[in-house]
Amino acid sequence: MNMDTIRIILCDDHALFRQGIRLLLQNKPHMEVVAEAATGRELMDLVPHYTPDVILLDLKMPHVDGLEATDWLRKVWPEVKIIVLSMINTDQMILHMMEKGVHGYLLKDVEAEELFEAIDHVVTKGVYLNERVSQALLKGMQHRTRNKPTLAHGVTLTDREAEVLQLICEGLTSEEIGEKLFISKRTAEGHRKTLIEKFEARNTAALVVKAIKDGWVELKQL
């Protein structure tokens, strides 16, 4: 097996849907479905044995649902990338899951090419923001003054941190940020870690969502 192969677990309680996704992913030589789960509980049992790179996760499932599974994954396996694949198409749920730290949110009627793109993107860039997620973020920005105070009110950034934050939100890796700002990859990683701590984000994906939602970065620039 090629070292660059992306290992994927499908988690959905509909066997036919899982079969369809598996057949689609077979068209990509660098993607491999290593296991399938019908519930969040089954997923918890499978992850330690298969160490996936990406989990395609439904939300509505019996026993342990996708929200509970996400909380467990973020705590126990934070390096695993999570892409929600759901029929739930509300701004509230999309923002909630992105703020929880999932790396992408797709609807189940997604085109195959976008699914492939999302998987590749979360592995290489850490987060995938499609048009639907961007719409939810924009609405969240428009209504943030009517909600509880956001993290932005208590966060101060240096000029360099603001530069790094912008580039993170544009999808650049730490190595690419280092090259663009003429700093080392290690320094860029340090800034990324500091930003995650300042915004009290679970990971880079949640940092991007909070930075955009709180108005630190203009979505139209991304």
C-alpha cells in the first residue's frame, strides 16, 4: 500500500449509502475505505484498530450519534480529520459542528468530485470550506452582534499573528506560511499553536471558523 494512501472510515447507519460511497472512493487509487461503522459506538471500537486519516461521519445514528462521536474523537484522536456527511442543512448545525472542530461539512447530495476534493483538502490543508459552509459563516457574522459576545472581544493579536491567521484561513500549511513570511516552519507552527490557544479553538479547523465568524478575516478574501 502506498504511503500516501488516505485511510478512510465510513460511519453511517444506512448500509446502502455506505456501499455507494465506498464504490465512489474506489475510483481514487490514493483513497482506501479501511472500515465501516453503523453507529458512533462501532466507530469508537474501530478507530484504534484502523487508525484512519479521515472519517466520513453521519450525524443521526442510533446509540451514539455523530455529535457524541465528534466529541470523543476530538478528545481521544485529535489528529483524525472529520468530514460530516449529513442530510441536516441548517446554519445552526453547520456552525455548531465546525466550531466543535470538524474539518468539513458536506450534504449527502454532494457531487463525487467535491467529496474527493474535500477529502484531499482536509488532509493537506486541515479544513475544507465549501459554499454552503461559507454561507453559514456569513450569516453567523451578520448576527453575531445579537448573540453573546464573541471571542474576538477578548483576543489581541500581534501584527505577525494577524498575518499568520490570514494565511491559515487562506488554507496555507505551516511550511507555505514560513516561505511566504520568510520565517521557519517551526516558527509558523508556533504562531499557529498560539492562535489556537488565544481563540480557545479545538484545532486549526475550529480556529478558521472562529476567526471568520468573529470578523478577524474577511470571507470574501479567501
